[in-house]
Amino acid sequence: MSSDLLLAAAILWGLSFLAALLVPGAKAARAGITLGCAFGIVACLMILPGVQAPVLFGFRLSDTAVQFQLDAGGCWLLLFGLIPALLASALNTTAASTGSARCWQAGLAMTLLGALGVFGLRDAMSFLIAWEVMSIGGAVMVLGERLAQNTGGPALFMLALLEVGAVAILLAFLLLANHAGSCAFASFAAPQAWLTGETLIVGLLLLFGFGAKLGMIPFYEWFPAAYGSGSGATGAIFSGVVLNAAFYALARGVLAWRPHQGGWAMSLAILMIVVGVLSAILTAFMAFQEEDWRRLLSLSSAENAGIAVGVLGASLLLAVTGLPGPAALAWVVCLLHLAGHSLAKGTLFLTADGVFTVNESYLIRQTGLLRNTSIFFGIGALFAAMSLAALPPQTGFVSEWYVFQTLFQGMQSDAIAARLTLALAAAGLALVAAVALATFAKLFGIGLLGDGHFEPTHLSWQRCGAVFVLGLCVLGLAVGMPWWVQALGPASQSLFGVNAPGAMKDAWLLVPLNGHFAFISPTELVIAGPLLALIPIGLFLLSRSAWRLRRAPVWSGGRREDARRIATTSLAFSNALRTFYGFLYGPTHNLEREYDHGPYFVKRLIFNQEVAPIFGPYLFSPLVRLVREIANGIRILQSGYLNFYNALIGVLLVLILGLALFYK
């Protein structure tokens, strides 16, 4: 039954792609995509906590029969990626024109089809096709919306970096297939004799290839421009099902296809931890400085992907050092972290679209939106912001608590390199958690609160309901975590031979394999929190009866100022960190003056500030110049001169004859 539902979802997405291209209007494609997402969610719920039976398609690519199968880990990540995708497709893009919406829906159908293939296809050839379909579909989504003046540049930059990653994945698959003698993933996982260093080379190629979509350094620099050229609905897809698919592919390659022993495997694990933690630190700092909802949330997605990659490296490192229990715990924590991230990030991306529909801008500025819209909209956004800031009792708090407990488990290792690496990783992720807290305090406090400049219109009940439902899912995942986590038992058992989720709960408590080490209970926090809140609420009510509340204007040098002129801005909130870490940000400030009636009467001041990209000027720009120089050098091949083409044909004939005559 579950296989039939997944097949129905794939057919619906394929038909929706055709409908978006051929059928006037956008309703048919929109309904098909949404229904396909619903079928996919139901199928995943039916499969968990087990494993889907393999489905054979009856044809072959290269030497391998194409088959589809979802294991517990892939099914978990697909489920939590499809939940925000369903609501994003139902709400549609914020692009105004019907043509833009149809193009976006065509790209969305391609993306979902490709992501489904990445999760379930079991051979290298079909996997690469699905990977490319997913990447191209994302570019079509961004290009179709036309929400920015120049969407072509960011979309091409994204595709260029993703294609570089695809080449790395292809090379890794060629090495694996050469050793295994087959392109089937099952043969990749079979025990094989590898030369010294080949494990590290293949692992690095996989990290480089899949890291391009996950936003690992230096690839995260395509995130702000691409996300910032699309709508929040696009961001919800990119940060949900697409990011989850890329991470699952990396995890499968590193944990299932590579041996868990040897010095080269330990080197790969340490490099993964370093890359993941450094990526998380850099993207967290960059996200804090952004003044656009989509750009900030995009960098936050790269930050959370970096955390997941770092913990994935910790899982491999713990397995290499002979600790299968903590290694299985780390793998389960990765799945929990990305599940909560998909729900929370999808919630805030849909919130960003709500801000755009009211303010006609994605800028983070005080508009007092929550004063004039449904309380349910604010509750959903608040739950998501709390989760991404790792505040209890939300899912992000649970997953980050587990992240640190997992890293502390590394102290059981006998290898000094492992203990030192995990200790430094914990310190780096503590810094990331602090910056993330400030980031989402800024986003929610400035982006949704404040006095506001005007009376915004009310949001539609559909959007308010979608944000509220996703926010409740974030809280529900945390509250039910002692029970939901049990669905990941097969995912842990298949890789490490240990049922880690079975040892991660004790009644209503969550524990890191051992209840004597540490414990939390988000379920009890949800019950105890409101009860404890009655104390300050009672004191407040008593104080109001004894002392009258007085309101006074904000002190501004003894002058009365307009509230909107002295309101905290996004730039002011983040300026202290920008100044302190100026060596990292390389901030630029430009001030232009417009004059009226001569040079002595200033009409307007135009201030612009930016954070300089780290890798753009020193890595990507030189490569772009090199490609352009090579293109200019070989442009003669497109000169159109018939004699030149005849000369090339003559040279080729001479070379062919020479090889035939003299090569033995």
C-alpha cells in the first residue's frame, strides 16, 4: 500500500509538471502537487518504523536493474520535508502573475520528483539523474518567480556550484563502481579491499559533492542570493525536502559505503567535523547580519546543515574508535535535528511570505504586524523561532541538547585526537548556539513586533492556519519525542547493530543512552511551564491593583521623538557584533548626498552598508575570470568561417590517419 501511494505521488507530480506547462491557469498543477505531497506523507507514516519493500521497475540503466526502496532514515527525513512542502504548495508562491506561478509549480514538481528519487533509488545512474532533476527544478522555481530584478545571476551561480558538486559525486561513484564491479548501492556497501587513502579520497569527494547543496564552506555563498531571489515558499522547499535529501545521500555514502575502521576513516571523520563546525560558525555570523527574511533564513539553513554534518562526522569518528552505541546515538541525533529544522524553517519561510503580502517587502523592520493579525499566526512563528534559537521546550532545544550530549560521549574514546576534536567541536557549536539565539531574537522581535508605521491589512486565514499548524508540529515533535524517536530504531540498527532509540528514553525522560549521565523531559516541561507561569502572572495582576501602570515616551536626549525614528533597526541590533568581528565581516559603508539648489542644500542622504563575502572575491571571482578568458580564447571555434572549419577537419583526418598507421 505504501509503495502504491509513493507511486501515486510520483505520477501526480509528473502530471502536475505537464499541467503547469500546458494547462492554462495554475489550479490544476497546484492541486496535483499538494495531493502528491499528502500521499507521500501518508506513505511515510505507513512505512515507519520499518523499511519499505524494494520496488523493481523492470528496466536497467547500464548494468544495474533500477529499484526503489525507502529505509527508516530516508523515510523519516522525507516525511518531515514533505510536511512544509505540502503547505507551501497549497499556499503557492507570492509571485503575482499566473505565468510565474505556473513556472514555479513546474519547477516544484521537478524538485519533488528528484528528491523522491534521491531518497529511494538504489543505483548510481538513476540517482545522478534524480539529483540533476532536483537541482534544475530548484533553478526553475527561482527563475519562474521573478521576485528580484536579476534572478538569472543567482540561479546560474547556484547551478554552477551544484554542477561542480555533481562532478565530484560522479567521480566518487566511478571509484566505488570500479571497486564493486557494479553501479548498485548494495555492492558499494559490500566489504571490499581498498588501497591506502582511497577511503579518504572517496569520502572527501562525497563531502564536496553533497556539501555543495548543503551549504558547506565555501558553497554557502550561493544561499543568500538564490533564496533571496525567490519566495518564502521556495525557501521552505529548499530548506526542507531538498536539504534533507542531500544530507541523507551524504550520510548513506559515509556511513553505509565506507568502512568504519582505519586511520583514513578517522581522518575523514575529523575533516567532516571541522568542515561542519566551521561552516556552522561562519553562516551563523553571516545570518545575524542579514536584513532580509529569506537571506537570513537561508544562511540559518546552512548553519543547521553544518551542525548536522559535524554530528555525522562525530558518528563516524565514534564508530571508528570502537563506540557503536554513541555512534548510533549521533546518527539518530542528526535525523532528529533535521526533522525539527525542516518544520521550524518551513514555518518561518511561510511567515516571511505573510510579511511580504502585508508590507510588499521581505526586509526585517518594525511594522507591528502581530498587533493587526491573527494570534495564531504569531503563535506559530514564535514556536518556530524558539526552536531555531534552541529554547525549551521546542524541538531545537531537544536536538541541540542531544548534540552536546553526543559530543560529550566522545570522552569515552581512547584516541586523544578524537577527544580533542569533539571537545573543540562542542566549543564551536556553543558559539553557534549563542549567535543563533541573538539571530532569532532579532528576526522575531524586529520583524514581527514594534509600533509600526501604518495599519497593516489582515493576513488570510489560510496563511495564518498554515503557520499555526506547522508551529504546532514543531512543539508536537518535541513533546512527543520520547515516543517519536522509537521510529528510528531500524535506522540505527542497520548501520551500527545498536538500537540507540531504545536507550534514549526512560518513561517521559529523554536520556543519552544512560539515564545517569543526563536527562531532560520536554513533555513535562510543557506541563510544568504553564503552571510555573501562573506565579509571575499572579504577581503582575496583584501589582496592577496596587500600582497604576504608567506609559511614558522613550528618553531621547530630552526631546520628544517619533517612535519610528528611534526604533531599533536590524542594522542597529547587529552592529555591535559587526564591529567586534570586523575582520570576519569586512563591512563596507557608502554615503551619497543629493543636493537641491546648489552644493549647500542637501536634499537627501543615501546610506548603504554591506557585509563583504569571504570566498567570492578570492575564490569564485578568479575562477569566473579564468573561464571567461578561456572562452574568449576559443571563441574562434564559433567564428563562422568555412575555411577555418575545413582546416580543423583536415587536421583531425591527419591525426586519425597517423594513429591508424603508427599506433601499434
